Amino acid sequence: MKKKIFVTMLLVCALTSVAVYGAWAQEASVVGVKEGDSFKYSFAVFWSAADPNKIVPQEFADGNNTLSIQFNVTTVGPQMVYMNISNMMRDGTRTFLEVRPLNVLTGYGVDTQYIIISANLSSGDKAYPLSDPDAVKAGAAAESFTIDETVTRTYLGASKTVNHYSEKVTNVTTGNYVNRNAYYDKETGVLMEMTIEQCYSDLEEIYSQQWKIVQFNSASAPPDGTNDGTDGTDSTNLLESWLVPIAIVVVVVVVAVLVAVVLLRRRGKTQVQPPAQTSPQAPV
């Protein structure tokens, strides 16, 4: 009987450990960046029109003055990433934006859309799976999309596993379309490279943006554009990510064993209690 109780407690302990670890791993895999991470992109815009006499719209001219865009992670949560943004202009000046949020499940965010997706996605998985179409139409959220393939590419001198997404969405009424091609680091969900081409058929204009990562924390691309052989991986944080679930499992095991020992001792004491003594009967 004692053996059965002990085995039962160990089974409960094991199942609890698996459940706790599974819940922890699921939450941890949603956001892959950490507070203090910083990544910078080269940024370029292109505009063309069928009519050579057309004047470049001011918004595109302003975009062409931006040399690079940097995102600094200030706070992270299970689904949320908060970043401040700074733009380096071609004239050497820098502009700063207040902290902007991004929800990696709903795609909600302003000035941060498509910069980060959930970590550890693979081919066939959806980015921003809880995106609301109404929020997308209002420009408040990124649209959900499906990862086409998981491939290996080199960024900042390191071979990285990245998630590739490409899609062309056409308005059947106007003929306007948006063609997006992007690569995201699988481990962190951070954008590595993206090209967005927007065609306005009714205006006979084409506008495109090109983003490419040039720095991630300490890893950066050298001035000549070649790879430098570093990737900015922090081994300390990687170790900490494994220590958390291990500590949880150890605590659960210790508690379960202690409970089992206490129950067995109590049961043992109950079984060895001497029988109650009866009073001797008087002789007849």
C-alpha cells in the first residue's frame, strides 16, 4: 500500500511538472526580445510615376530624407513589446518618438507594425493570429499573415534561421496592390529585411520601402556592407531561460516528495497503535 501511495505521488508530480513547464514554454515563446534590446535598419524609399512631369508627393520626399530607423525595447510582457523609436536623417539630425506598443498576437501598434512577430514560429504558422480586420482597416494593427517557409540566411555576419513571408494583395476594383516580402529571425521574431511595394494603378504611381537590419545590440554590419561574423547572442540570457523551467520542476518534485513522506509517516503511526485494553471481568 505504501508503494502505491508513493508511486501515485510521483506520477502526480511528473504530470504537474510537465503542465507547468508546458505553460511556461508557451508563454515564453510568444515574445522573443528582451528589455534593452536595440535594432537598427537602413531605410530607403522609392517613388515613380508614369507621368514624368508629376511632382513627388511631400510624404515620399520626407521619407527619402530618413537614413536609418532604430528601435529600443523598453518593456516586454507575455504579448506586448514597448519600444521607443529614433530616426536618423540624412542631414545628420535625429528625431525621437515616444514609446510605442506592439502586441505580437493582435498586431496592434502604431509606427511599429510588422517590426516584430511572435518568436519560434515555423512554416505554416500565422503571425498576428488574433489580428482584428477592423483595426487593420483603421491602420491601428498589422494584418495577420502565414509564414511561407523557414530558411537559413546570413545577417550581420551570422547564419540565422529566419521565417520568410511574401504576399501580393490586390484590390480587384481599383487594381491597386501591395506586395510585401519579409524575413524575420525565428528565435526573436525581429524583422531582418523587408520590401513593401505599393502600386496605385488609378494614379499610375508606385511607391516602395526597403528595410534591412544593420545592427542588433552589439552585432552590426561593417561600413563596406560585408559580414562581420558576429550575431550579438547573449549566452547569459540563454542560460537564464533554461534555469527558470528547471527550477520550477525541482520545486514541484521536492514538494511532492515531502507530502508523500508525511502521508506515509502518518499512515505508519496509525497502523502501529496498540489495541485498546479491556477491563478484567470480575470472577463469577
